[in-house]
Amino acid sequence: MSEEAPREVAEAVVDPEFGPWLAQASILIVDDEPGMRNFLVKLLRPRCKLIEESADAKDASRKLDGQHFDVVILDNVMPGKSGLDWLAEQRAIGFFTDVILMTAYADLDTAIGALRIGVIDFVIKPFRSNQLLNAVARCLDRARLQRENFVLRHELNSSSQQVYLRNKLLGASAAIQKARETIARVAPLPTPVLFTGESGTGKEVAARSIHSLSSRADKLFVPVNCGAIPAEMIESELFGHVKGAFTGAGKAREGLFMFAQGGTLFLDEIGELPYHLQSKLLRVLEDRRVRPVGSEREVPIDARYVFATNADLQKRVASGTFRADLYFRINVMQIELPALRDRDQDVLELAEIFMRETSEQLGMPRVPIDARMRTFLLQYDWPGNIRELRNLIERTVILGEFREDYLKSRAESPATDITLADVERRHILFVLRETDGDREEAARRLGISRKTIDRKCASWQL
């Protein structure tokens, strides 16, 4: 293919023999022989998302600068510069993609040199179609498993990861319904989303909802807690690094940005990102390219970005600790998640769900939530939001009862933010729930008129 030839992107047919990942793959073929390139293009194009070809190292370098590839199929013997020499240069400046080497000379020295440079697989010329397809499938599976394992280890090391974060946005309150509707509208779009709200309101589960409702749902969701990674490590964790970039960098490594290639990157506690990295993040968002630490190359990146914070970013902008240009870039679509105390009777539904899940996970019996406990759940202010509720239920299942000392200490703790109107609303809604929405019966139990309940519900838009 000449440099002027259009990029070939086609609807690939899933080949069950080589797995679903082949149909989503982008592959670059580097070989000076037109016959071999034509053979490989005809073999791979019906099965892959994108196929590019280059006749020499210079053209291959240009294409790597403009497009991310999942696999590179590289011929070793080429005029001017061998495939391995070119690969060594690319690895040194931040090239991480898996490479399959084609060679007619299967000697031990070539194999050792190729492995040291980072070749993942070999095909010996002449080869059959299935040999090459199997090599590509192995590379794709290896890269996928490597990234998934890294992300899982990253999540397990994060103190913010709790079981409840895997749940959906549950509840029937008007506040959470509004959040769900907004998420459903924005999920199919590429627009950055900023979730705000108090700690423990479920910002990560909302971010996961956006990912699962988007066209990227079959790719990785990569969560990063910007406040949990040490400041001296966060740049390498996010952007990756090349070998020798700093003391201790014994080998090159991709960053979390590149792990989110094709998927969604969730940057939690974005307000805690060190100031010197905020300009680099802004450049990634603007240019959609990532420069690993110590690299001369900027790697093309295609990811959806979702952010979250419990801090007031506008105040941080005013105080000079958060960049104004970054704030305006990430604040395209802001969704505030309501505090648990503002979600009416949702607390009862969540408590029942957590009780069932926790008892199953721990293999212990459930503890009944009686009328007295339900009243406490509705009237308590929940400063720790869903996280605090989850902890209460887990503690209760372990102990086998709701501890009186705990409930008494919470009930007596000062709730400076709660008002008389809040208490009235919660109590009326609790009685309405107890009467299955029968306003006449609720009015009788409360000792007020039916018109009073109708007027209150209208003011609460119920």
C-alpha cells in the first residue's frame, strides 16, 4: 500500500476458531515484499477491524505515530534497516505493542536477540495461514489478560474498593432517578463526565454505569484513585515509562491511560491530582496522546474519560491549587450524586440489599430489620452515606444483632445539617411507605389531614 492509500477499516467477521478479540484488532504489517503483504492483508482484513501495511521502517514509524495498533507483524530482513534494529529503536522511545516476527532464519542468536528486544511470538517462513492467525490470537489474549490482571491488582490495592461499588444505582427516590436518567443520556456520547457529591455516594458505581451503557462496554473500565497513589509514583502509573527513565525503571511499562485503550478511564478524587501533572492531563485530553515518562514518542490514545470529586473544585481553582483550564475541560457534563439523607426511603431498600448480599458473602444468617430499626435508618443523617450504611449492615451481620450502643451513639450525635423540615419529610414518607402509599391511612396515623399530606407531597414533587 502506498502512503496515499486510504486506511482500510471494515466490519470484521468474528472467527470462532480464534476468539472474539481478533475481530476488534488493529494490526500493522511491516514487510518489504509486496506479495507477502498482499497475502497477509487478504488473510487478516476480513477478520480484523483495521489493517495497515508498510514497506519499510520509516513508513512504519510514521504510522505508529498516528494510530494505535494491537499487534505488529514484522519481517526481519528488510533493505536499509532490519526489523529487529527498527524494533529496538522503537522500544527505546516508548513502543509497547506486541510484535510477531516473521523470519526464514530460525537460528538461536536471532531468537535470543528478538526476545531481548521484546518480540512476543515467531512465525517461520514459509508458514500456513493458521499458524499466523494463532500467533495473532495468542498476542491479543496475552495483552488482554496482562492488562486485566494489572487493573485487578490495582483495584485490590485500593482501599476505596468495596463490594457495594459493584452494585447498580438502586433506589426509587426522585433524586437518584434524575441521576440515572442523566447517565443514560450521556453514556452513548464521548463527552467527559464529572461526578460530584459527598464521599460514599456511589460515584464509582455511577462511572461504571456510564461504561456499561456505552459502546465501550466490552473493553476495560480502568479506575484510578488519584488520592491513593503516592505523588512520586502517580506520573509513571498513569502515563507509563520506558526502561531507564528513572532509578528503578529496569524495564518499560505501559501506564493506566494505555490500559484503558478503547475503554473508559475513571479518575476518582481528581482534585487530589498533583498540580504539576494537571497540565499533562489537560494535554492528554486535548491531544488524545500520552507521552510515557522518559519517552520521545507520544502514543495515540482512544479512551472515554470520567472524573469524580467530593471537593469543591471551584474553590480550589480560586485558591490556585487546581488549574482553571483543566476544570473547564473536565466540567463539560457535571452530574451530582445525592447524599443518602436526601434519598428518602432508598435507605431501606439499600439496607435490605446489603443485608442479603453480606449474609451470603459471609455465610451468616440475616438480621431482621424491624420497625424500630427502620425508623432509625430513615431518621439518621448518614454523614458517611452509602459507605457508612454498608459498614453498619456488615457489622450487624457479624455480631448477629443491631448493637444498642452503636445506635444510641449515632442517635445522640449532633446533626448540625439536619432541619425540622427534613425530619418531618422523612417521617411522613416513612409512614406512607408503611401504609403502601395510602394517604388516608397515613394521615390518620400521623394525626393530620389528608390535604396536608397532599400538599406536602406536591411540594416534594411526589
